[in-house]
Amino acid sequence: MKIDILRIIGKKLLKEISSLKKGSKTVVGIGASGDKTYQIDKLAEDIILVGLEKSGHSLSVISEEAGIIDIRGGGKRVVIDPIDGSRNAVTGIPFYCTSIAVADGNTIGDIELAYVLNLISGDEFWAEKGKGAFMHGERISSQQDEFFSLVAYEAQLPRKDIPRIMPLLTEARKTRCLGATALDLSYLAKGSTSIFANPSPSRCIDFAGGWLIVREAGGIFTDIEGTPIDKVNLGLKKSTSLLVSGNEKLHEKALNLLNKGI
């Protein structure tokens, strides 16, 4: 599959999602992941699935809402988060995206193509394995120096998660909790942030697209203990914590802070 197919889907998403009433909290069901499916989730997923059908490829889709769907008997895995940042979307916070990753196998390390689209600004990020990471067609790279300029994080369980990453947060010049993992990772890949941390287990649908974009931009991607996540299976279950850095030296410093005395 080529990136052009995913970009065509992205254009359709921008057009249709922008026409949906902002902040709509209409719940239309429960997704395969167990979370509420909002109207915006269903619309985005339908657009993506139609686009993949039209591509002519044989695919095995793993999507947050519909679960696992085979197209033309199944084939390469396509991991979809139709709306990453659904809570932001339905409460009117303008920071959410679509994330799509294509893998020639069953693990994160098998991902070969990734696409993340900011559904508010239209910022497009993509990566192809071995060919680099791009924003709007221009090659991007992650932070090169060793300073914790801006640390982004996710706190699914604030009472537990924030104390776990507090040693890192207190060393940062600025911190942000933005609420859309795939976008957090994409902006890290272009050097906007230094570190992204999520100490609670995440689903691969949240970070699959961002994983390849970060890696191709020169970033480092492990769990919060420093173990590579390449062997994590592609699926709907919560699987791994995340620690993502712009470069190896930043990552080493972050790990030392987070795991000292543990």
C-alpha cells in the first residue's frame, strides 16, 4: 500500500469531520475496545473503511470501534484509531486526530507505513520504513539536544500515573497533557517536544502510527522501564507503558530519573 491511499482518505476525513457539530456527545454504541463510540468515531471509521475497500488491497483491519475486519479475505494488518482524542473531540477541545498504521506481520516492529492526521489543523504526518518521516511532504527529525524543553504525558489514572512520572516532570522546563497520543508522538517526531511518557498500559491502536513516525524521525521508543516494544502484538488489548524521546541521550536521562530507586 502507498501513502497516497491514506492521504486520499485523510482529505475525505477533513471534509466530513469538519461538517460534524463540534462537541457532539452523541453515543452510538460501545466499541470493540470497550470504550464508548461517539458519533464522530463512527463517522471517521466508516470513511476509513470505505477508503480501504476502494484501495483494492487485501487487508486485515484492527479498529478501535469495529474490532477486526477482513477485506478481500484478509492480508496485511491495518491498525486504525479513527479518532484519537475522542474525549477532546466531544468536549470541544481542538486537539484530536486519525491514526493509521500498516504492518506486514503481527507485531509493532512489523509496521511499515504510518499516517497521522490532525483533524483540526490538517497537519499530515507519515512515515515509510527505511524512508524517513514527513510532515506535509517535508522530512522531519526529532530533538537533537539533551534538554527537557517540553515533556508531554498521558495520565489515565492521575492518582497513580502522575507520581510515577513526577521525577521527569519536575526536570522539564514545560509540561503538557494534551490527550491524543498519536498527535503527541507526531509532534515529538518533528522536534516540538522532548519526551512523551505514559506509565499506564496503552493499546497499540493509540501508538502504532506514532511508533514508526518517531522511529523514522530519529527518536527512541520503549516502555517506561526501557524495554523495546517491537515485539508487542497488534491488537485491541492494553499492552504496554510508553516512554518516547527525541534521541538516545534524552532517553537515557529520562530512564535514570524514572527508574532510580525502583
